[in-house]
Amino acid sequence: MPWAHRLDRWVSSASRSPEASCLHCRGVKLLCGRPACPVLFKIRAYAPLAPSLQSTQVDGSSPPDVFIGRVRYPRVTVGPLVPPYRGDTSILAEPERWLQLSREQIVKGRLSLVRGVAEVDARRPLGRMLEELVELGISARPAEVEMELKSKPVLKTQLDPDSQPFGPSAPLRDLKAGGVKADRRIEKAYEDTDLKASEAVLQLYRGGVPVSAIIRALSLGALGLKSQRRLVPTRWSITAVDSMIGLKLISELRSFEELGEYEVYEAEKLDNKFVVVLTPRPWSYELIEAWYPSTAWNLSSESIAVGSDWEGYYGRSSYASIGGCYYAARLAVAEHLYGRRRQAAAVVLREAYPGHIMPLGVWQVRESVRLALRQKPARYSSLQEILEHISERMLMPLEAWLQVSRLLKPGRQAKLVEKGMLRGRNI
């Protein structure tokens, strides 16, 4: 890592430098300090697809996928995501499989998905087009879609921290979908209008439905009591599903025996490294992220930006300050412990390196932590050995992690238990 020699200077102060101007840079001067321009990266990935998107008619195989915006809620934009080609496109809507791909493959695949946009009231999702969208969204396989747009699709350059990338968009005039084959598990929940949304989410999860498919169904208003069904912006539904499933698993794993030893798991993918620490204590959880200079959410060229949040034994009552990643990582940890019938105090450490120039979505955190927890762990008999492991395996100095952590400091966990912060409510 050619930038690692600057570590001491980066960690010396918090990131405070203002965002460099894209207008003055235009992707050439790299004023933001990144090794490559994320906007140009997106445009270059899209360029080979542009010639096939010069028409207002888009015919292709939707993975299937649908996106619902959140701006001006409850007036939301909703529409299908359709590539201008046919075939098995299922991987484009299954982030559970994306860690096997390169960043370029993920972005190029997602940018091929054209979004037709129609504005509707999320509280009263009615009409033939919305019925077709629901049928499309709960399909178990790619569906053949003919989409008529009001204008040629245009690629926008905004980057969303939670949702995966998607391609150009245009107002939707009409939609026809064929070859739809509903996932029977989701279809059953859709038809059960007396089943609460939270219960439906858990039922689908325990029935083996991928989290990404559950998110899509919830977003389309396909789950819940009939009188309460409504469209949910994609970004909100991602965190809602991660949170609902995670909370249910945690509520049950609190009755399990504590882990018998200290364990450390690791995974490194897409210029991000994740280290998961499990300690033999009552349930608690912490996520700490270290964003190196010139990464997606740290435009500073001088220092590492660090963010963290945590919860004790009884959870938290406020939204985590570091957003959806908190709940995605928590779900991955909770399902690992639940599967082992154990509880533990868990700390997830993330280092995002300079090659991470653009956000890919919260899925990256969920799937990376899942990947780490599938690896063979390093086992230790004390927290001090865990800290030595972190010092050897992470680039940011151990002192920087300990400065913000509530659960890693020697003796800290015991004090929190005594104060009732792990076996009582956060104070």
C-alpha cells in the first residue's frame, strides 16, 4: 500500500478540510486527493452502454429490481430497473453475490439498469402500473420488461451511501412485464393482509428468502396489514429490514450462554478491511469505522476520519450516528451468534482504504462482516491478546481505536457491567 507511509501524519488530527470543488477539478487535478475521480469512474463505466440507450424504448430482462426514492416523501418516485439487454441478469439485484466481483464489475452492471420514474403518493399506491411493479418486484427470476419512457434516459452523478448504484433515469410513460414467476414465499406474505410487516419480514428471513429480496418486497408495500401498506423508500427499507431482523435475533440470543473465549475474524474486500472481535461477555455491540484520506466519505488529505456508535445489553433508543452500516453489521453479527446459540460482546472494526473512491451501498458492510464470520477465527484467552492482534493486523494505531471505543479498553467492559450499561439500559 503506497500510501501507508503517511499513516502517522493522517492520524495526528481529525479531518476538517473543506470539500474540494469538483467544478474546478473536473476529475483531472484530483483536488479531493482520491487516487481516481468517482464521478469519472462512474461515467467511464457507463460509456460503453450509452449507445444502446439513445431511445425512449427500453426492452430487457429486469433482475428483477425496483427503486423507490425518498425526496419529497410522501410524494415519491418509483420505477423498475431494466437493462437494455436480455438474459440471466439476476446477479444485478443480488448483493449477496457481489463480493465475488470487482468494483468495476459491480458498478458497470448496476449502471446498465435504466430506471423508469413515476411520481406517486406512497400512502396510496394504486393503479395498474404499481400492480405490475409489485408483481415484478416479488418475482423469483428475471422478467422480460418493455418500458416506454417520456424522454431519453439521463445518467446522474450523485452517490448514495446506503443504496447500491443504478444507471440513467427518465420519466416512465408505460410498463409491460412478462415471464414473471413469483417467489411463492413472498407471494404468500403478500396475499396475507392480516400479517404485520415485522412478522412478515421475520417469516421470510427464516424461510430462507435473501435479505435483498425482503427489502424489495417491503419497499413495494407488499408486506403488512392491508390498511397500513404503503411504499417505503429503498434507503429506508434497507435499514428497516436489517434492524427488524437484527433486533429479533438479539432478543433471543440474550438467553444463550456467553461465548467461552475471545475470537477474532477478518475479511478484506473492495479496499475495505473488516475485523470482528467477539468477547465472552453479555450481549453488546460496537461499530468503529476508520476512513482513510481520499476515500468516499473523507475528502481530507491530512487525517483519518473515525466514526463509531454502540449499544449495551438492552440496545439503543436513538438512530445510530453512523447510519445504515451500523444495522447491517449488527445483523451479520447477530445471525452468527444466533446460529451458534451463544451471546457475546461484539466489536466490528472497519478500515476503508484510498481505493474505496465511491460508495457501493450498505450491502457491502453486511456481506463483508458475514464473509469475515465464515472464516476460521483466531482464538485467545484474554482481551490483551485481542488488542495485540488488532495492533498487528490493522493499519491505524491501536491507540486510535481505543480512544473512541467503549468496549475494547481493558477493564472497560467489567465497569460497564457493574454500572448496568451492558445488563441494563444505556445511561
